[in-house]
Amino acid sequence: SKSYTVTLLPGDGIGPEVISVARNALQLIASIEGIEFKFKEMPMGGAALDLTGVPLPEETLSAAKDSDAVLLGAIGGYKWDNNEKHLKPETGLLQLREGLKVFANLRPATVLPQLVDASTLKREVAEGVDLMVVRELTGGIYFGKPRGFGTNENGQEIGFNTEVYATYEIDRIARVAFETARKRRGKLCSVDKANVLEASMLWRKRVMEIASEYPDVELSHMYVDNAAMQLVRNPKQFDTIVTNNIFGDILSDEASMITGSIGMLPSASLGESGPGLFEPIHGSAPDIAGQDKANPLATLLSAAMLLKYGLGEEKAAQRIEAAVLNTLDRGYRTGDIYSAGLKLVGCKEMGEEVLKSIDSKVTAI
Ligand code: NAD
Ligand code: IPM
Ligand code: MN
């Protein structure tokens, strides 16, 4: 039978709580589908700092590189917030993305029929939203040089960063986005700030150039400030969005709220080759960590993306997705997506209910 090595990086805060749920689900799926998972749990983020002094130990990166796919919970927390840059949990995450060369971050935001009323937007605005943010993940202002601290001509302390993109970085993310749009509804909106930023001017020029390879995809361009507004005005106008690292970070958190909660949004980070990195888009949620309140569905749906995009196990992926929908159909809700009359449960119980749905082999919708 097929055997896969999956590196699990629980991380900090609610990370271990949601990863434990996903691990159990993958284990059960494996026994149903007749596949095998070899899980390797490794320290990452604040947990790794406490254990080894660095946020991404070499052993963790090499385990990740040697595996078939990587599933991450979340990293970060108050305890490490004032650490120097190279000793921040977040720096470890950026090193992991860079080390795995996963430049394409797919962040789908889908309003499930069961959760329309959990959206902060009106039913008629939220209902039926199904969009995909394709976020560039290993370039832009997160990685650009020069960066650092210094002093200006008036002796004032300064902090500075550089938004920089080379053509090859834009071309490859644009191709992923066009391919993604082609498999969806054939519409791609490139979001930039080309009215102000040189990096965005080049971005727009290259995206237009690559568009000639995809005559079947309808391309549009939008400035990021307008895109932020359009997302809450009329999110249904969007199919696939392609954007840079920082705009994608911000717009995907915004898009998550349309679906009811950031606790619902999964992601897949992919490179040209090698293992993909799969993680919920939310953070370590220190305000609810350790209280069994976290919504594990974003991580379960990330595990589904791992099965689909990382391992090519479509059927197993659909089992998770179907089980999530079935659990919502049966009325179970964590606090972030709860509304009156439904069953309020914690992270663990939500996970157990999803396992029951997987066990009952509900068919995919
Ligand atoms: P956050 O996403 O952790 O939390 C924002 C809000 O959403 C909080 O109120 C939190 O309780 C809630 N929330 C998040 N996930 C939830 C879930 N699954 N279920 C229910 N509610 C949930 O963002 P933040 O507070 O800005 O950041 C906290 C820490 O997480 C910081 O250290 C930050 O750097 C880190 N962070 C890590 C990642 C990651 O690991 N990929 C992503 C974002 C933030
Ligand atoms: C995310 C997070 C990270 C990012 C941080 C924690 C480095 O916000 O995964 O969305 O900005 O990419
Ligand atoms: Mn983010």
C-alpha cells in the first residue's frame, strides 16, 4: 500500500490543538483508503526557540524537506514578541517557506451554505462566494533587501524594508494563477499598487505579458485599496485573485471573514518541486490558546489540501471535505461560527464529530 511521510509542525498557541485533530483525521482516512502515513512531529516557532534556541532548527527543516508533505499549525505568541528579528517565531516560518521554495500560496475562501449566517456580511452579499487568493509567498517586502534599522540625516532612528520583485518571480506566480483560474471560472484579477510602486508597475507589465499564454482566461487589474473595498462590497465579482506577498496576507484575512471566520480558511503553499506546506491562514490565537476553543476546521481543510495538492489523493481529500460539511449539517459549531440554536462545542469535540462523519463514509458533495 502507498506510504507517505508527513511532517507535522504543531507550533504554538492553538497550533498543537488543531494539529492533533488533523492528525487523527488523517490517520482514520488512511485506514479507510488503505494508505499509510508516517508522521514526524518536529518543533517549530516559539516551541523550537524554547527547546533549541532557534525558531527553525536544522533538523526540522531537513525533516520537512525529506517528507512528502508538511502540515503546520501556527506559530508565535506574546512570550517571543520582543525577541530580536532572527529569534522570532515568525522568522522561522519565513525560513521554512523560503527553505521549501514554496512561492505559491493558495488561499481559497468559500462561503459554505451552512455558514452563510456566520458571515458578517448580509446573506445576499455572502451567499455563494467562492474565490481563490493566489499569494506570492517567498518574495516582495517580506524578503527584499536592503532592510534593517539605521539612522537618518536628522539622527532619527529608522526602520526600512524593500518591496522588490524580479520578472522570474512574477512570471512563475502569474502562471500558477492563470492555471488556477483556468480550472475554476476562468477569471483572474491581479491586485497591485501600480499607480505608486515600481515593483507593482513591473508586476502589472509581466502579468499582462504572461496573459498572452492564457487567451481563455479573462484578466483584470485592480489597485489593492479598491480590492479591499470591493471584497466587502461585492465579493462575488471575484474568481481568482493574484497578488504579492503582503497584499495577499492582508486580503486573505479580510476574505476569511466573508466565510464566517478566520478559523475556516486553509492554505496550500507549493513550489516547482518538493513537498508542499499546508497550514491554516490563522495564527496561534494566544487569546484562546489552551482553552479548547479553537476552530479546527481550517486545519482539517488544510489537511484536505495536503491530500489533494500534496499527495494527489483526491478521494481522501474529498472525504475530509465531506465530513466537515456533514459535521456542520449536524449542527456542531465552535464559538467563532456559532449562532443560536446550534450545538456549541470545543476544538476536541468538533474534531471527534468530524471523525464520526469520516467513519460514516459520507459521500462527497
Ligand atoms: P490570529 O489569527 O492568531 O488571531 C486573530 C483572532 O482570530 C483572535 O481573536 C483569535 O482568537 C481568532 N482566531 C484565530 N484562529 C482561530 C481559530 N482557529 N478558531 C477560533 N478563533 C480563531 O492573529 P494574531 O492575533 O494577529 O496573531 C497571533 C500570533 O500568531 C502572532 O504571534 C502572529 O505573528 C502569529 N501568526 C502566525 C501565523 C502562522 O503561524 N501562519 C499566522 C498569523 C499570525
Ligand atoms: C500568515 C502569517 C504570516 C505571514 C506571519 C506569521 C509571518 O500572517 O501566514 O498569514 O505574514 O505570512
Ligand atoms: Mn497572515
